[in-house]
Amino acid sequence: MRKLAVQLYVILFSCTFYGQDIFHVDAPNGLIVRKSPDKESERLGKFDYDEKVEVLEHTRIRLTIWDNGEAIYGQWLKVVGIEANSESLSGYVFSGYLTKKGVIMFEDFTLVMEDIYFEAFEETHKDIAHVYLDFEFGGNPQNKRIKIITHNYKSIEIFQQYENSVFIMGEGNEGAYCDLTEWKHYYSEWIKIPYNKTGQSFTTLKYPWINEDKFIPIDMSELKAVVREKCGERWSNLISDIKDVNEYPSGVSISRIFLKINLTDKTGQITSKIIKFTLPSGC
């Protein structure tokens, strides 16, 4: 694998800012900001590559730009800069040169995941990072491009695994359910994810819906007892007659996705890091 360039990223260890729509500028030469959603409009300034901006308005005014013979589709967005050097800059930009990114910094490398956003993660151990996601604002770590930025290792491999958990859906109470993500789980095998030499990046796996039905053999009386203990008699009564963990109103879904990053140094020694993505568990 080609030696990866060193790059510095700064990340805030803070709570997720729900309601914010944050993007990074993906135009190498910067992104022009205009006074109104029109290519001929007055130019107000420019955001530099990888600067973060917050979206204030989706205009739904579509625009196509040709870049080296490639059509880039998007719309005009009204944004405001949130970096220290551009926080007063606000105006309209082309969305085709914006991307979401999640950044995790370990001691000796940085992981950048595109088309996803998270402001906070918890370092539960120096070799483990725990990311909590929200579908509306955070996204899903499946089928996402990843770059590993480091200069300490000669080769890198990434493996992916998922965890399934049980949940019980409520009747006549839309959105409510009994969550058993801290009970028993099904774990898939670790699968090596592909590396793209041209883009010097990895792409995470996307799981078909059928994977969410998989679970370990369990005693149904034990499941009913756990539901009664954790969620109460009403929830236990909902599953009193079921005979399988996937029989409504019981169900199984993916609750966490794991990435294992194996880094090999020049002496051949392998260091492993784990990233746990916890998916939203509902109301």
C-alpha cells in the first residue's frame, strides 16, 4: 500500500448538535459564496477546502456544473461558516462541492469517514472509540468511504462486523418499543472491506435486510422474563404467545456496526483499533 500522507484534523469532544446540518467543503480550490442563488450573482467570498459550514436554507434550485468533463449535480444552499476564520461569511453555494465527514483521531492515526456526520465520540479505551449515531443527523456507517491518515505504518487493513439485538414493538403507540440492546446478541463474522488504490480509500460494507433477522438460539421463556423485568408487564403480555424471536411484535435489527483497523508497522508488528458505531434505538 502506498505510504499515506500526514494531515492534521481538529475535532471537538462535545455533545452532538442535533438540528445542525454540517458539511465540509470538498472543492480543492475552495467554494465560492454568492449573494443570491445564481452563478452571475455578486461574489461575497470563498470557503477553503475542508472548512465546515452550516446549512441555513435548502433552496431546491437545482444546478449542474461540468468539472473536467464530469457532470456534478446539486442545488443552491444558503450556508454560514462555522470556522474561526469564516464565521461571519454567509451566502449561497453549490451543494455539489459539499460533503459530510466524521473524524476520529487516535494517537497515531486519523480516520475520516465521508457522507456521515458526528460531532462526538467516546474513547472508552485507548484502542476503542464508541460513536453514537442518529439516522436523521448522523447517518449510517454502511457503504461509506473511509480514509486512514498516518505515516507510522506500512500497511492497513479494515474489517467489519455487525451486532443484532432484540426489540419489542408497542401496539397502538407509534414509535415506542422495548429495547434489549444490552441483552443477548448475534455477531456476524469479521469481513475484510475493499481498498481502492486509485482513491486511496476503503468502502464499508452494506448489509441486506435479511441480515437483520439473524439471531442466536434463545429460550423464549427467558426472553419474556427479560422483557417483563426491563420494560414491564404490559410489554411482556404483548409477546406472551409468540414462539420465535422474529415473530411480531418481537423483532431483530442491527444495533451496532464495528470496524477493526489492523495497522502493520515496518517491523511487521500489528496494532488493532476498534470503532463501535451504535445505531439509534428509537423512542
